[in-house]
Amino acid sequence: MLLLIVTVAALSLVALGTWQLERRSWKLHLIEQIDQRVNAAPTSLPDPHLWTSVTQEEYAYRHVRATGVFLNDRETFVRASTVKGSGYWVMTPLKTDDGSIVLINRGFVPSELRDPQKRAAGQITGATTVIGLIRMTEPGGGFLRSNKPVADQWYSRDVTAIAAARGLSRTAPYFIDADDRPNEGGFPVGGLTVISLPNNHLLYALTWFTLAFMLISATITIFFKQR
């Protein structure tokens, strides 16, 4: 019975290690894809009829171009912690040429510049083109806090919740991080996207394989001592 238990446990540990190697291969492929997307020439936004197929694996960090008009009166300010310090992301709806809406993370502003009147030079009116990276919605909240739409307190870039709070229809299920092209007056500051894809799967695999080896070694040692 003991031998059966040890065999099952060892096989389970080896299976977990193998699974982590498969995950490592998948992660390396994803990192390569994202690197290609970020450095590719900007393309058009996904057509609205493709919105249901916009997934993290297929669309995250795609380099895109969008043309339209900013709805500056419907900005949303989301708490941010960046290399520039603490403040807010300025999320502004862009009404595109086909009438649909896409939320644009125009960039960072410090708390003292949350009021648009204090950075009026950067409030773009009329037709404009935004170039940036597709980002997936961040439902729920962040900073260990939940979004509070009624109180207009936002801790994550939850596209669905922001669209509902601002009365936006036909809104894309993703948002765009604007690139680092400077805005007049210096704010908001774009181009602060952080791409972080931890890849610790090899370490995890070695851990599982080591545990399997230790279990087998201990079992063999005990067996020979008993003999």
C-alpha cells in the first residue's frame, strides 16, 4: 500500500513539473507575440462586429490607430501609481468615425492636475488620431479597493462600468493606452504602459521534479534500511 501511495505521489509531482514546462513554452510564445505586436506598425481598430472575439491572447498590446473626437466632458479619473508618481489615469471616450466609442487612456496626471481647467491646453477638441496599445478591461477594482461608480471613485480601468457610469453606448470592450506623443501643455503623459509577464514556470517545474526525486530517494533509502 505504501509503495502504491508513493508511486501515485511521485507521478503526480512529475505531471505537475511537466505541466509547468508546457506553461513555460506557452508563456515564451506569448511574450514573443506581444513583443511583435508592440513593435509592429499601427493598424486599424477591430471592427465592432469582432468585439466578441477580442481576447487577451489575440489582441492584448496590439499597436493600433484610432481617429475620432474626444468626449472631454465624460473623462474618468482612475487611481494610478507610475514612475511619474501617484495620481490618475485620464480615461477619455473617443467617438470614432463609425460612431462607436473606445476609451482612451490618454495618460497620467498628478492629483493637482485632475481638474481639466488646470491643463486646458491638453484638452484636444475636434478630429484627432490616437496611436497606442490595446489593453484589456480591468473589472472590479485595484489597490485592494473596489470601484465605486456612484461615488465616482475608480481604482481600475473597468471599461463596462465606466461606460455605464458615463452613459456611453456602443463602447469597445477594451481600452487603448496612448503612446508617448506629447500633449500640449505636457499633460496627460502617455506612453507609460508597463508590460510585465512573469515567467517563473521553469523554477516551478524544477521544484516539482526535485520533490519527486526526493520522495523516490527517501522511499528507496527506507526500503533498503528495512531490508
